[in-house]
Amino acid sequence: MLNMIIFGAPGCGKGTQSKLIVDKYKLTHLSTGDLLRSEISSNTELGVIAEKYITKGNLVPDEMIIEILKKAIDNRPDKSNGIILDGFPRTVAQAVALEEMLKNRDMSTVVLIDLHVDNHELISRLLYRGETSGRCDDNLETIKNRLEVYISNTVPVCNFYQNLNKYKAIDGMGTIEEIFNRITLVLARCT
Ligand code: AMP
């Protein structure tokens, strides 16, 4: 079972690469950003709370997102193949909770793939996406905060997975196809 994490700064291509990985490896895609946006569009209590954080580019509280992810893992329709986590974990506390929740389900992560993209490129990709995404957080002010939050809260997750020997960094610059090829080479070595 291939359970993996696609990781990197906002705009690094996690969502785009996830689609290609899902097609090739038949994994269940779990994007915490998508799960939160669906709570917001259904106007649930969780969605109303989450929107306040997302609009500012801040992280929603760990306990809240951990519970949402746990439910999504347990309710995934296809339990035969693995999962690809996109946007989770974003803090070391979430990483600890993830490893624990997978262990309790006789699952474990195989690898975290970190897509490296330079800051200038990230900002231009997010601004370009903002022209059509309709996302409340794809504007310059929020993007800047998301990148700062990424560095202060999320980058330490790399070290956590390095210590578990499950960390692989990949050059996330280039065409979608080039980056996907780099990912498949890494996955070939860990599956
Ligand atoms: P994304 O679609 O992954 O860029 O996520 C959009 C926003 O949702 C983030 O900027 C956060 O506000 C929130 N979010 C998504 N995943 C998480 C997470 N694992 N922990 C905390 N907040 C999250």
C-alpha cells in the first residue's frame, strides 16, 4: 500500500501533481484545503470557522484539521489502495498525529515528497491561479502571509520526516511532465 505525502509551499504544484499521481497509482487524494473549501461552500459550522483563518492565509487549528482528516481517511470509498495527502501535515503536531492515526489503522506513510520551487515562481503561479480560481486566498497580501506561515510552521515538518528516513526533495521547477517524471522515479525506488 502506497501512502504518501505531497509537500511544499503554496503554489508549488501539489494539486497538479496529485492528479497525475492518482491516475497512475490509483490512490485516494485527500486534500485538506479541498475538504475545508467544501465545508465552507456547504456553510457548515466548521466551514464558517475555517473561512476566517483561510481568508487571512493562516492555518486552521491543529485539533480541527486533524479531526477532519481522520474522518476523511475513515470514510474514503476505496480502501484497497493507498492515499496521497496534499496540504497535510502542515505542522509538526499534525505530523505526529498523522503517524499515530495511520499506525492505529495498520497503515503508515511511505514517503514525503517535497517539491522545491523558488519564491518568485510561487508568487507568480499563485497570482496567475487567482485570476481564475475564485479562491479568497490567492491575492498578493494573503499569498505573502501564506508563504511566511509555510516557513515558520510547515518547514519543520521536513525535519520530522528526515528523521524517519522518509523525506525526498524534488526540483519542482520545469514543466508539469518533467516534475511528474522526477516523482515517479522517486516512487519507483520506494515501492
Ligand atoms: P491549500 O488548498 O492546501 O492551499 O489550503 C488552503 C488553506 O486551508 C490554507 O492556507 C489553510 O488556511 C487551510 N489549511 C489547509 N490544510 C491545512 C492544514 N493541514 N492545517 C491547517 N490549515 C490548513
